Amino acid sequence: MFFSTKKGRCTMIERKIKMRPEEVKDFVNEASKCDFDIDIFYNHFVVDAKSILGVMGLDFNSILTVKYAGYNGDFENCVNKFAVAC
């Protein structure tokens, strides 16, 4: 995973995560502190990672994909807690 800018554009970062329902609140709280959009993908569903109701509606038995184009150290640490090797 790398973050870089090119001609004023941010590169999209894509991470695979897996979390339990009781961990959603912490994840959403960290995502909400970011000043950039963060989306979570599962199959054909796309959810705003800053929406606790949206995230709670996902399948926690599956690996989820998080995509964002920005950097926040606290959010990176949070994502690292949930990251899975692919």
C-alpha cells in the first residue's frame, strides 16, 4: 500500500479488511475523523465508511475492501488492525 500524489491527484488506496460487529464503532469513529471519502465494498454493495448503519449492514463473515484517497495516521493504524493478507 502506497500513498502518492501525481499532478495534484491522490492515488486510491485499496485495503482488504475483516472485522467483527463489535469493532465497527471504532472503525467508523476513526473514518469520521478523516477529511476524505472512504468507501467499503462487498460484492456489488458500496457503503460510506463513515456511516455506522451502512457498515453494520455488511457481511462480517466476508473480507471487505476499503478504498480511499487520503492519508490520516490514526486511520491507517485502525485499518492495519483489521487488515488481512491477500
